Amino acid sequence: MSERRVPTARPADIKNKAKREEIYGKQRLEKAKAKRQRRKELKREEAENPELKEARLRENIPATQENTREFDEAVVAEEDEEVAKDEEDDEFAQYFNGQAPKVLITTTPNARSKTVSFVKELVSVIPDLEYIKRGKKFELQQIIQFCKNREYTDLMVVTEDHKEPSHLTLIHLPEGPTAHFRLTSIKGGKEISGHARATSHYPELILNQFTTRLGHTIGRMFAALFPQVPEFQGRQAVTFHNQRDFIFFRRHRYVFRSGKRVDLQEIGPRFTLRLRWLQKGLYDPQNGEYEWAYKADLETSRRRVFL
């Protein structure tokens, strides 16, 4: 007489809660045990034949949101001659050829303390950044004209909502473009555990994963804020890291411990930007020509990015 096999129970089919949890726990232990056994066998096989490990590591490329992103014709190739030629004559070319930026930053009228504190953090980040407190009687168009008359190259405006900084507008002078960002996840340098102290040295600038034509424009707007002559003795690095159209800002000091190891100590501040719109020319929300503007229906997939 053949032995009768007992079918494996599915926890979802068991109505008794205690029994269901018991079966589920046993199945988890069995799966973990089988997984450990497979790892031991694989380790033993790779120890006997190192080529197996090399092949596994070569083929084992994890799927990330960056390498599975949807194909976009706007992505710029590494050696795109057309883009390189356009950038030689664009609005920012002179700053990559030695011209020093002259940047002014202001806020909404009568800004609250949190907004002013954030602006002061930015003053410590961008060399020679000048902060002017804004009164109620000054409209933004007047401030833009004020900056053009005094040959400022960029104007930054931090606006607030519910007494906290909420948006950042970056206006490149004298002819634009203008970019408007949502501002979130702000953390001052003093709020960061074990933070380093900032020095007056010009920082090195790192722009990461700005791969499309739109991304190149935004990256060059950030780059134009900083002198293109970093002072390496300060060992300070400012990073704008784009990931799925969220731009993460960080500032670090690096220390060489050995020939292969580098330690980082964050200086602060840290915050996150997300582009809301990019406008050709100077700030003009009513009549300006928008090169790109965020709309909810653009987010058809998490794998679709624009920067």
C-alpha cells in the first residue's frame, strides 16, 4: 500500500488564526533554511572554481530605477557634438571660460526666522553670495532691474509658506532663463550630528545624473553660481545629485586616510529641490514662455524622468 502524501497547507486557507500563524512561521523557517543551504553550496562551488563567482558577479546587475528608466530621446550622449556646440554659445558659456559670478539672494517680504536662517546657510555655501533683506515695497521686477543695473549675474529668491521656506527661484541675468523649484527636507548644518565647520575656501562642485537636455540646462544654472576655480586645500565639495528628478543637495569635507580610503564629514545644510518649471528669459509668470512645466499627467510611470 503506497504512502499517502499530506498536501502542503496554504496559510491563507486556514481559518484558525493561531494555526495559520504557526504554519506560516514554519514555512518561513524552512525557506530560510533552504536559502542558507543554497548559499553554502554556492560558496563551496565558487571556492573550487573562482570563474563561477566572476561570471555571477558580472551577470548579477540589480535592477534600479535609474538603469530601468524609460527611453527618452532627450538623453544626451557622452560625446554629443551638437549639444557641446550649443553649450559653447549658451547663456552660461562665459562662466566656464573664467568670468566670476556675482550672485544676490533675497526672500519674500518680511521673511520669518526659519527662512532667513536657511538663506544664511546658503550664503556660507556659495562664495561671495550677497544677501539683501527685502521690504514690502519692492516688487520682484524692481529687484531684477536693480540686479541688472549693478551687473549681477544671478538672482536667487527664497519664498516661504506657513513661515517656512518652500520654494526657490533662480533667475539668470541679464537675459534668463528662470527656474522655479519646490524646496523640501531642509536641515541646517547645526542640526546634523557630527557636522564639520565650513571655511571660506571655494568648494569643488559635483553635478550628478543630469543627463537630458533639460537636465544639462539646470546643471549649468547651478554651476554658474560657483567660481570655476575651486580651492582644493579647503577639501570642500558641494554636490547636486539628481535621482528621479529629485535634486539632493549636500556639502562635505573629505579627508584622505590612505591611498585608497577617503572619509567624508558633512558640513550642511542639506535640502531637496524639485523643478516646477523652467522659463525662457527673465521671470514673467503671466506672459513668459515656458520651456518646461510640471504637470501631474506627465507622471505616467515611476521610470519616466525629465532631468
